[in-house]
Amino acid sequence: MYASSVKLVGPYAQRIRDEVRQGQARSINQLVAKYAVLGMELSRAPDASLRALEMRLLGGQEKLLERIDGVQAELDTLTAMFDLFTKLMLLHLPEPVLDEAEAVQSSALTRYERFLKQVAAQGFDGNRPRALRRIAKLLTERMDAEAKEAGR
């Protein structure tokens, strides 16, 4: 059986030419036919579908990890913003009556410290400074990308 012409370019074409020169086949057509048959046989191998499934799963896991990193960065940003909001709310409410001002401010600082301890006890670990550096890096990259687009 004769099939239609096959056109190979770039590194594939160079590889075929090199192998013919090295004597691995008598002609380019013979070598291309050999690789075509080899490819058909490999695709029919019992583990070929398993290999394809593994590659799809690996690709899916890589995409999922990228998305998880993005969600983690957004969560860290939200946490930092909420921390700042809470601190401002507890420390900058309208001043109380003068004779109670010092006690109220002290109470606000105490409540803020208690709030931080409660937040830390509910799942935060020592990775937060690294996460905040990652947020800064992501924001810098995003700002650089937007600046490049605006410069065009």
C-alpha cells in the first residue's frame, strides 16, 4: 500500500536525514514507513492508553497546583486586608469620654491581641511571612505585565 506524501520539517526532518546518512535505512521513504509502523504498533500497545491517561492526569495536577497557589495568594491577601481592617476598627473608633479613654484604648489593644491569638489558633502556621512575600511577588508581576501592556 502506498500512502500520500509526508512532509517533515525542522528537527524531525533533520533526524531522518541524519539516520539515512548513517545507514540506518536505504532511503528516506523506507525510514518514514518504519517510524509510521512503529508508531501504529506503540499506539496499539496495551499500556499506551495507560500512558496517555497518566500524561493527562499529570497535566491536570499541574494546572490544579497553579490554581491552588493563586487561591492561596488571594486568601493571604484577604487575610492581610482583614487584619488591617480589624486593627483600624478596634483602635480608631470615636474617642470615648475623657475619663474612660485610656481604659477603652487599653481594652481595644487587649481585644486585638485576643483576636490575633484566636485567628492563629484556627489554622495559621509559620508560613505566613513566605506567603506575604509571594503576594508581593505576584502583585509586582501583575503590575509589570500591565505596565508593559499600557506601554504598547
